[in-house]
Amino acid sequence: MIARWLSINILTVLLILLWSWYHGYGSNEILVGKVLAQAAFILYLINLNMYFIFLLIRKSKLRKVKITLAKISKRMMKYHVAIAVTASLLIIVHAVIMITALFEDLWKAKTASGMITLIVLAVLLFSGLLRRRRSTGMRRKFHYMMAFVFFGFVFLHVFV
């Protein structure tokens, strides 16, 4: 099960890298923006995988697997916020680079979906802040839901 989960992550990253390579870039500025966005995507994917680790802990029937995954999640959760902040900063730099490079094309589908995705990211980060201040079941579920909504918008933005 863990091998399949890792395979899906690797295939997702490869798909996005190949899609980006296939579409090329118009300038070195755009290339830098794409590389920053890809690095941010990988960091967000690491954070999103926390959900699946917790899911495996709950669903696993083997005590040894639960203990191993609990140790991994305990180590990963120490860096969850730092990873999210780093990825968010990379996304902001990506947005600034792309807006300056494509200023005349701001209302195309790609840039419009990027702006919407940036708004969804702001809601996701705010939900994480609320959850960090006081964690309730509703805030936890909302944060999870926003993480998956954000990833849906990221895929929309990448493949538009």
C-alpha cells in the first residue's frame, strides 16, 4: 500500500514536470517562475501526504505499521508549518514573476486560474492558522477540505 502511495506521488510530480517541459517557456524569467512553482508543488505534496499517513494509521490493522507511521508523522509534523510557509513564499515569487513576464496576457485562462488558486491558497493558510490556534474537529475537517480543494485548483492551473 505504501509503495502504491509513493508511486502515485512520483508519477504526479513526473507528469507535471513533463507537462511543463512539453509546453516549454518563453523566456528565462518564465523558466525560473515554473521551477519555483514546481518546487512549491513538491513541498505542498509533502504536506498533503500527512493526511494519507494519518489515514493509514487509522486504517491499518498491524500494530508495527501504526507505530512506524506514527513515528514518521511525529517527525513530519514538526516541519509542516515551515514547509507550508516556504512553499507559499515560492508561490508568491512565482506569481510576481509570471505577472511581470506576462503582463499583457493577465486575463487568459492560465493567469486567471492562477489568481483564483492564489485566493484558495490564502483561505487554506488561514484555515491552518485557525487550526493551529485552536484545533477543533470542524477546523481540522475544513483545513483538510481546503487542502484538497487547493490541490484541485493547482491541477486546473497546471493543465489549463
